[in-house]
Amino acid sequence: MEVLDRYVVLVRYDAQVYCIEDLCTHDGGTLGDGELDGYCLVCPRHGAKFDVRNGHVVCMPATENTPSHEVRIDGDQVLVRLSD
């Protein structure tokens, strides 16, 4: 999904919606096609894992976090506030 020229991934888990940048910090690949493993989104290219709640890297080969963004549900709309 694109928000103001940035690509993000929305994940619904345990009745919550989370948003992180659609960017694996290991090689710049997309995370959007990755699988969810608990709260971790697994990069489909090399298996790096990112916690969807905060964007923190959980498993190598990535060593840097990916940005996370604030999400709010308003009726049937999902509102995203991008981080800097």
C-alpha cells in the first residue's frame, strides 16, 4: 500500500492493526509478500524478521530496524500517520 509516496505494509494480528515500512533493511527488498510468524513479518528474500508492532529487526540477515507507523481505525477507515 502507498501512503504519501512511501510503501507500507498493514498487518492485522490479534484484533490490532500494525503498519511498518515495506522495506527489508538488509537489501531493500519488499516485505509485503512475506509471511507472518506470530508478530514477525518474514522477508521473502532472505528470511530476516521484523516485529510488526515496532519495526524492530528480530532475525538476521537484517541488522537495522524498519520504520513503524501509527495506525488508527475510524469506522471502516484505516488511518496511517507516517513516522519521520
